[in-house]
Amino acid sequence: MQGLVDYDSESSDEYLRTPASLKRSNSEDTSPRKRQVMPPLPDFFKSVKTKISKESSAQLDAPSIKPFREDSWATHVFIKVDIGKEMQNILRVLLDQNKADIEESDRIISVPDQGKPLHISLSRCVVLRTHQLHTFESSIRKHLKDVQKFFISFANLSILTNDTGKASFLTAEVGAGYNELLKCLSAVDKIVERFKHPVFYQAGPPRFHASLVRANTSDLLQKALKEIPEDLVEDLRPVSTSVTKIYINMGNNIEKEIILKT
């Protein structure tokens, strides 16, 4: 595996399309900001910085770079999932098995900070103006007001690639709880379209997932996936997590909670 380094955003992750490889399976400060910032989804990424080439860094970061625009709020809807010991075991293997490659790397790869939750997106990153924020939040709340809390679990590890093909992700895909997430996604999509932004999944059925590792080529992740013992994946499947809140991030500092019905 290649060297670890910060990367900018789940914005690359959230535009995922077809899998790049086989799946592994067993069957309140609201003042406007002067610059555009992405929501702090990557905060759960703990990265080790090594020497990287300017070419590889620029190539990977390019999809996240957008023209400067005054009064812009990058907004994102998602849920949080705590990292349990089963997921920690998988992440430990990803690091331990590839330590030897890190120092020599000129590519980019990142893994989650085990002290912070994973995210499962329910929208792309949509850029809103200040006067739109309250209406967007209120509309999301209204459309999710009847959603009851539910449980999710992860069924597979798989490799997904973003729309541009310049970033790939080793992900944990949701099994149990898929239908409940689909209901939430449908509600969020209606609001996103109302604000004239593209919905999250535009082709094929949704593949709800939490990103574990990000790299600029899928072959790095194929190697990583093969090194994860099957028994660790088996241990992960029965673990369920309660989803009691949905989050809306607006800009870099504002996070709103929608508490689901009990």
C-alpha cells in the first residue's frame, strides 16, 4: 500500500459510480464565510504525511477544486457510524500489512481516525447561498420527520471509484438497514432536486457505504482488500449500529442534527 496523506473531501467519495473491483462478500455561527469550504467529513481521516510527487497530489485533488464563489456554503446530508472493535481490527490490518511501503510511496492513500465516526452519505455536496440554508434545513427536517430510528450493519467490503475515475475507495457497504436508508435518501433527493442540484445516485441502485481507505488508483486497494482475512469480515457482518440521528453539515462549522422518532 502506498503512503498516507491528507485528502480534501468526501466530495470525491460521494460521486461514486460502478465498482472498480470485485466485492468481497459471503453470499451555530451562521455568518457567511469569505471562502468556499467543504463540509468537515474528512475529519475522520487520520493521515500520515510522506513525500509525494506534485503530479500525483495535483491529480488527486483536482476533482475537489472549484472556482471561488462568494457566499457559498458546501452542504451535505449524512449519518454517522461509530467504529467498533471489529472495524478497528480491519483498519489495523490495512496499516500493519503495508507499513513497509509507506516511506517509499509517491501516491496517496488515507484511512479513518479510529477515534471518530465513519460517515454514510445521503447526498452529494451541494453548494448553497446563505439565504437558502434555513429553507434547505427546514425542508429536510419536514421530509424526515416520520422516519423512525433503525439499525444498520455492513455486509461487504468493496472497491468503488468516483465519477472522474481519479480516486478509488475501499468501502464497507451496508446490508441490514438498506431499505431504511433508501427511504431517507428518497426524501433527501426530493429536496436536493428542488434546489436544482443533482441527486446522489444517478445510475443504478444506491450503494450505501462508509469509506475506509482512499487512493488515487484502484490497484492499491485491490492489494489491500486481498490482505484482509475473511474471518475479520465475517466478524463485522453481525455487528449492528443504531441510527438515531441524521446530520446536515453547512460550511465548515455548522452541523445540524435531525433526531429520528423512537
